[in-house]
Amino acid sequence: MLIRVTNSAKVVSGNSDALYNYRDSVMEPLYNNLEMTAFCFQPKGIVTVDDGKIEESTGQWYINDNKQLLLQYKYLVEEDKSLFRIIHYWHDSLRLENPIGRNKDTLYVNYILQKLRTNDSVPNLFDPALNKWRIKPAQPEDDEAIKARLKQVLTYYSGYFANISGNNIPYFNIEKLLCPIKFYSGGIGLKKFNADDTWTKVFYDSTDAHKAHALLKHTFSDIKDYPDRGKDYVKEYIAALKIVAKTL
């Protein structure tokens, strides 16, 4: 999982303002699109990418003799953004860098990736069984099928937070969570239904998504005791999502 994107700049032209303005324009989409993105590097140069969208992406990867990683998928297609120099690898941490030139000046972007270890309580986020909810239904679903799909979503995000906790990742990105649940210190809540929210695309249409939201709302009203994990909020999210899924 790519957990951090940082940058530094080398100004040769003397026009630092122009480079810093360029830096800001480059870095914002990198933060939004890459931080907390999970990559599954497979043999024969195939990489599967979970960047918080409903559909996972598939791309290519290759390491050359110069210790450079070529990584290409639908977001990283420009040449100066897809070729990374391998700076450091230590245990489960990988640091990459790619220089992005602007005339004589150069912007150096650093990427920190951490390997996600799995065990009995920390699932593999790329396990097909955990990702059944990503398969778009071909037709409207009945209440039981909607409930089953909703449980799949909740189970996936319980596993997502188990990875955050179990691998000691210091933060998470709410914008990458495709469910109508609010996460805050010491609890979870339910967002108001909005047919335009991205999470609704998990279901056949907004009608089915509205039914799923109604099921959640009813379930939330039935849950009285929020799990206490000693103010370890991520562990509380894991337990709370499991409770919601079980109570549906």
C-alpha cells in the first residue's frame, strides 16, 4: 500500500515561484489518487490496483537493470510519472522516487510503500471472495440480494481497517471508502442518502442503493452498544462494521 507521497524541488533557473506553483499542481492529484492505494504485484508483470474506486485497475510493472520500476495503469500513463527509481528497500518498506522536470528545474517526488502482512484476522484485500461486491449486478436485486451485497461491502471495509490496524499504518483516507458511513473519533454514523454519491454505484441503480441505505438506517437503530477498544478507534471501526453486518 502506498502510504505517503512527499516532494522536494531543485531550482536551477532561479524562478522558484514558477516551480513551486508547478509543484502544487502536480502534487495535489498525486495525493488524491495515490495515497492509500493498494497494489498487488503479480508474476509476468501484471499489477492489480485498488485506488478506492469500485472497479480495480489492471496494469503492468517491470524492474530494469538500472533498478528502476516501470509502473503503468490507467492513472500512471505519462512517461515522467510512471518510471520510478528504487531508492531504498528495507523489510516491508519500499521507497521510490521519480524526477519530474520543468525546463531546467526538477521536482523530485518520493513514494513510500508498505507491504501488507496478512494473518487470520487481517485478510488479503485482493482476495476475490472479499471483493464480490465490486461485480455490478446485471438487473435490479431483491431485498435479500441487496442485503447480501451490503454485508459484502461492510465485511470488506472491516477487513480494510484490519489491514490499517494490523500493519500499523498511521492514517486512512475517508474519501477512498465506498460506503455511506461516517467515521469519527469514538463512533460511526450514517450519512444522509444522496443518489449522486459514488458508493451508490455499487448497486444496480439509485433505487436499490436507497433500499440498502434504508436497511442500514434500520440496523443502526437496533444497535445499542458501540464496541469499546480503549480508544483505539480503528479497532473499534473493525468491530462496529462486523456488528452492523451481523445485525442486518
